[in-house]
Amino acid sequence: MGRGRLELKRIENKINRQVTFAKRRNGVLKKAYELSVLCDAEVALIIFSNRGRLYEFSSSSNMLKTLERYEKCSYVTPEVNQAAKEIEQSSYREYLKLKAKYDALQLHQRNLLGEDLGPLNVKDLEHIELQLDSSLRHVRSTKTQLMLDQFSDLQTKEKALVEANMALERKLDEMYGQMQLQPPWPGSDQGSSSLYAQPVHHPPPPPQSQGFFQHLDCNFNLQIGYDPTGGGGEGEGSRIAAAAAAAATQEQNVNGLMPGWML
């Protein structure tokens, strides 16, 4: 009796499944090789296991060429393929133009920096010189304008500081004026403030009545060596009497000012 037909379903046993995968994978790869050799066909086979391992076979030398051929034949129509080719060629031409422009700019920059000047002629050198002069004038004008702007800003700040200083001086003057005219207590009237503004005269200290040393008033009208018997008339007698009275008065003053133990 022949073998019964095997039911196609997933093998539940893990070991049996791995053994079956290895046997059938080798068989499929062998059949693909035989097909490519016997029929002169371009065969490409790609197998991924459940663990993610890759197994492939390609009858040509490069698998990528076979895949590109597969994409062109299966997913892209001839019209779309032609349009894609035109877009690709246009993009490539644009890339070449941009690359040439970039190279020219790089060379021009090196020339402005004084590099690679050998292949240039006199006209090119004059053109570079004019560009440098123009750039230098532009830089100088920009620098001058920047300095003028900074100077204007400094002048504005200086003016604001001067005005603020003058305002502070006025405030100080007002504060000093208020301090000079302010009354000594709150609620006083104008008369009291005017009296407060007037200077105060202090009375002199009283003279001391007693002390160890006192100033004595001396009478210098006395004449030393005067002869009372001489002729002097009534005028001379009156003067002698006045001198005697003054001496008595002076003695009384001295006795009144000096303490008793000194008499």
C-alpha cells in the first residue's frame, strides 16, 4: 500500500518542526539549483526561519540585480519606470550643476584669501582686487556707523544722568529749606516758628560775690610825698580831703570783699 497524503498544518512539536524545516530547506535549495542549471533560468530564493535566520540562493552573481529586475517587472509599469528614470536623470544633472557651483565658490573663496592665485590672469586678479576694496569700504562704513550709534547712545545716557542729578539737587535744596523753617513741635503757628528762627541771647553769668582772689579798684589820684603843710590854698586842702575819703571808701570795700581771717 502507498503512503497516505500528509495533512499540511503546523507541526506542534518543536524538535520535529526544526528537523522538518532543515530537510525541506535543503530540498528546496537543491530544486532551485537544478532548475537554474537545467532550464538556464535566473532563480533567486530567499528563506527566513522562525528565528530570523536568512537562507538564500541566487543563480546569478548578484542577488541585488535579480531583485531590481523583479521590481521593474512586477511593481512598475513601463510608463512609470520611464518617468522615474527621467526624474532620476534630472536630479543627477541638478546635482552636477550644484556640485560645480559649489566647487567654483570654494575656489573663489580661496582666491579671496590669497590662495591658488597661480592659474589666474591679470583680469581675474584685478576683479578680485576690486571686490576686496569694495568689501573693505563696506566694512569701514559699517564700523563707523556702529561707532556713531554707540556715541549717540552714550550722549543720551549722559543727558538722562545730568537731568537725574539736577532733580536730586532740587530735592536736596527743598529738604534743606524745609529743615530750616520747620517748627520745634507739631501744631505751632507762624509766630512761634518765627521766634524759633531768631537767635537766643543767653544772659551773662552773675559775678561771683566771694572768691579767693578778687579784683581791687585802686585810686591812682593819690600823690606820694605831698607836703600838707605847704601852701596850696583851699584847692589843695579839698584835694587832700577827697583823697582821704577815697582811701577810706577803698578800705571799706576791701574789708567788705575780703574774708575776715585775712583782715
